[in-house]
Amino acid sequence: MAKCEVCQKDLFFGRKIKITRSQISRRALTKQHANIKRVRVVVDGTPKTMNVCTRCLRSNAVTRA
């Protein structure tokens, strides 16, 4: 999986909680990947293709070509 070239966001972990009938909660780690898009971005006046997460696209951290 690619990494965001702006904020270095890649992989993060969360917890999945499963409650059984005896009300004992089982916890397990889950892996989640960042929502990364391959877009054309203007860098120093020239267009370049980069892997950027949607958070950086939405917050205008990069300008699209």
C-alpha cells in the first residue's frame, strides 16, 4: 500500500470489540489503510503525479494540476 507523500500517513490500528452472549468482550486489533489517491499535483510550477491522502486534498495542502 502506498504512503501519502505530503503527511506520511499510511497504516493505523484500531480495536474491534465483539461482545458474546455471556457479556465477555473479546478485543482484537484491526488494520486500516489511509484513503490514498494518485493525483496530478503542481510542485514548483511543474505538474507531477503523487500519492496523496484525501485529507490533504480536502484541506488544500496540495494544488491539483
